[in-house]
Amino acid sequence: MLLLQAIEKSVPGWRDKIRIVWVLGSNSPIPPYVPELCELAKRDFKLSFDPPGANQGNLLQHGFERIVHHLRGIQIGLALGGGAARGMAHLGVLKALEQHGIYIDMLSGTSAGAMTGTLYAAGLDTGYIARCFKTDLQPSWFFRQLPGGGYWYLLYKYRRHQFDSMLRKYLGRARMEQLILPMLTVSADLVQGDRVVREVDDATIGILASINLPPLSLPIIDDGHAMVDGGLLNNVPADVLVAKGCNFVIASTVTAKLERQFEGIRSKLSGRFFSTIQVIMRQNMVQGYNMNSVGVQPADFVIAPDVTSFDISEFTRVDEMACIGETTTNANVAELRKMLSRLDSRLFDRC
């Protein structure tokens, strides 16, 4: 370590040439945080020779594929868009890509995309993530008795700051630098009127800032920023991955279509305040729909699961939405392979 630091001081630019490989065990899938190493190397890779541990996916077991990508100048990015509960379809997209041998090198996510992407980047199995969301976001008996109880329950979770403790059950105090895959989360700053792209520091805070949806919750104040849901400015952050050097970007979006049933939904509700919540959520859906073409424009390939038949508060149907994401990806994977083959035929013709 001291020798490498000395080289970096005497020969500026060495950081761009240094890479670190962590060989991890199934009992410790997250490496320790060593600030000096983060400063020393521009990129690191995590891999394992052990089979996956309980509730772990295969990210570590495919670490060699990401090293090969890097050596051949390939960097595949996947942008996961926002969309509240409908964003759970991303879990099926992630599962299908991995099953087809299409290994992602970097992730970005907004709102629900930040939440699903970060947990996946931490090495958790997509099926396990789906089961956890289904359990953790199941409204209690009281909320199930209310008209539109799913929305009341989300308001309760936000106002009681329960998303923090829910996410820390799985992420603990892990930092984004420690995740198996590089992950970038997007939030909007009400102070500067610009987006905030986070790739370092506390991974849970990165999610909380990106899913933070006023007026269901108050802005998160941090380092002079007042951060709210990133969908306000960039709901499908494909451009973030392009800026980070990805030379092939896939976008997974659940806002490409919009159901035309708002009045029908509204007529089932009671109470002026709850109708206000419904209008706010619908407003965000319309905004995401209209911004969708802007968000996916930098992407080379777009996967758009149609989950418009699900209410945006129906987290308890996460497994159904994940299944649609998987099916949609399977239906498009042949075309995706062709495009990847043009990028590097020796790597992707065998997929």
C-alpha cells in the first residue's frame, strides 16, 4: 500500500491504471471500507470462488466476467427508472439478464430504481428482494380496511421515517463504494434546482434521498442540499451511465405507458385529503410518462415492462410485476444479443 501511494505521488496519473480485486467469501460478501484504497484505485472488482450464501445472488460468482469486460474495453450499464411499486418489475429484468449471461458492469437508478438497484448491487438475490418488499410493505390490518389504504400506508411509512430502518435490515451501514456493482442513485436538489448523483457514502441514504417524495415526506437536508425524489428531474438516468463511461446502456422503464383511468380510480376514493394524495401520485405518474422519452434517449436498448394494470401502491404484488419484467426481457433478449455482438462479437456471440 505504501509503495503504491508513493508511486502515485511521484508519477501522477497512476490512479487511472490501478485496479483492485477483492476475493470474498460467502460469509462476507461486502468488503471492508478502506478509504486509502478507494483513493488509490479508480476502479475495483469483487468476486468469490464460493457458492452464494443465504439470500445472495450470483453477482460475486460472475466477477470474472466483469473483469474480462473491463480488459476488453466493455462497460455495460443498466438504468432503472422510477415508478413507485411498478418499479418492482426491474427485479425481473435483472434476473432475466443474468440468466441469459448478460452481466451488468454498472447500475444507475431513480426512486424505485434506486431502491431495487442498490439492493441488487449489494449482492442480494432478486427473488429474496421481492419477498422482502412484499413482506415489509404489506399494509397492516388497519390500513387494509381504509379505502385506498395502500396510499395511507405509504404516507405513514414516510412520515414515521420507517424506510430507513427497513432498508438497513439488508444494507446495514454499507457504503456505496462497498457494493459489488458500482451504483449511482439520482435525487433532485431543491436548493440548486439540479440533480444530485450519488456514488459514495451511505448506501441507505442514497436510496432515501432518491425515493423521498414530498409532500408525503419532507426534503432530506444534507451538506447544503434539500433532496427529494430524483424523478422530478431525471426519471430514467441513462445519461448518468454514459457520463461514467459506459459504452452500452440498457434502460429499464416502467413509465413508457400510462393508463387512462384516473377518474375511475378517483371515484373509488373518499375524503378530500386522500384525493389530494391521489392527485399528487397521479401527477408524478404523468410527469414520468412525459419525461420518459428524454430519459431513455441516451440508451442503446430499452426494456419497457407494461405494468399499467398495477396500482402504484401495490407493493404486495411485487412478484407479479417482477414476472412481467422477466417475461418482457426474455422476449427482447435476442435483439439485445445482436446489438451486444456488434459491440464485441467474441464476447457476446457465445451468449
